[in-house]
Amino acid sequence: MPDVQPARSTATVLTTADGVRLAARWWEPASTNGGAVVLVHGFAAHKDQPAVEELARWLAAAGHAVLTYDSRGHGESDGLCTLGELERLDVAAAVEAGVDRADRVVVVGTSMGGVAVLNHMAAAAAVGDTAGARGAVVVATPAHWQIPRTWRGAASVMITQTGAGRAVAARRFRTRLAVRPARGDPPVERIRAVVRPVAVVHGLDDRFLSPAAATALFTAAREPRRLDLVPGMGHGFCGAALGPVETAVAWVMRTALAGTI
């Protein structure tokens, strides 16, 4: 467990390949281990959300330079949210910034952010990109395009698929949604194409998304892969996820180096 101290942060701006401006922030470690971590938040979250900042400070205390940003359509960034599809371009821009800063980059995404991470990693593999992220950690990420049969699932449908819901998202959550964004292959198919280490982290007390999603992603992933089902952990970035995410990031970095990836 790192000794979590106040970390110095610096605001910056990223620009995606399709010209979207993203508000971002670097969290600087007191002493570096040579690695950088890109944190990708979930739907209706943002870089300044307490849970995102807490994880950024935690990882910075472990020696990583940490980059957080508002995904398109969220917070202070431009563009419209496409629920993980075009957000792969946001991840790509953040990874590029990470590569300029450190010799090893790991991307960590949760929920919608996890979908974006897998989309990015699959796209990078398809073009033979060897200069990007060394691997990924996906936290509380869906495997299939299935809405959970819970009140939270019903609420997510209302917010993302109705005009009234999109108005609520814009007003209350500072999240501006595209109307009926296109969806490609589900995450369980995207992860099959990823050729770098992937760690899957999921809470056994996640009331929004069943841990079965994590098992499906892990089963579909290529080796090297890792699965961590965490007792007492709920959905996404939260206090119970701090240690498991740090452990998963360290595993990705070690595994990538061992395989000279």
C-alpha cells in the first residue's frame, strides 16, 4: 500500500485525431518509477470527480505519472459522448501524451471507460502499433451490449436513449450525449483482438454489472491475462478498487517488460 501524500497536479489539454479538445490533468509522483498511467473515467463522471482524483493520487504515490481527462462530451471537454465508441480516439490522444512523458504506459478504464480502452487497444493491434500502451486494466467493464435488469439499468436506458434523459444528463451530470451513436463489436469481441497484457478487475459487490461480465472478458482475452474479483468492491473506481487497480497496473508493467512488449 503506498503512502498517499498530496500530489502536485498540472492542467493540460489533449487534442484527438478528429479534432476534439479534451481537458486533462497530470498528477506528478514525488519519485518516479519510469511509468505512466492513463485513467479513463466512466459515463457521467469526469477527471475532477473525487473517486478519480483519489485513484490518481494513489497511483502517483506508487511512483507513476498519472494522466486524467474528461472524455468527449463530459465536463470541460468538447464533443459528444458516444458511450465508448469514438472515445477510443480520446484514449489514443492520452496514450500519445503518456508516451511522450514515460517509457511505459498502462491504460486503466472503468465501465464506459473500459469499453473505450478495449476499443483503442483493439484498433492499435489492428494497425500494428508498437509504440503505444504496454497493456490495459479494465475495471467493472461490460462484456456484451446488454442492459442490466435493475433500476440502475433502466435509468441508464432512459438517460442515454431519450431526449428528456439526454437533457437531464447535460444539466445534472455535465454530460452531452450524441443521439443514437453507432456501436461496433461488443467488448468481449474487442478484447479478443488485444495483443498486449490485459488485467480485468471487478467488484463482487457490484450492483450495476454482474461479475459474470469480468469472467467473460477474461475468458475471451489472450494470454497474458489476469482476473481479480474483489470482495467488498462495488462498481467502478472506488475505495475498495485502489489496491487491486494498483496491483493490476504493476502486473501489466512487469508482464510487458518480461515479454519485451
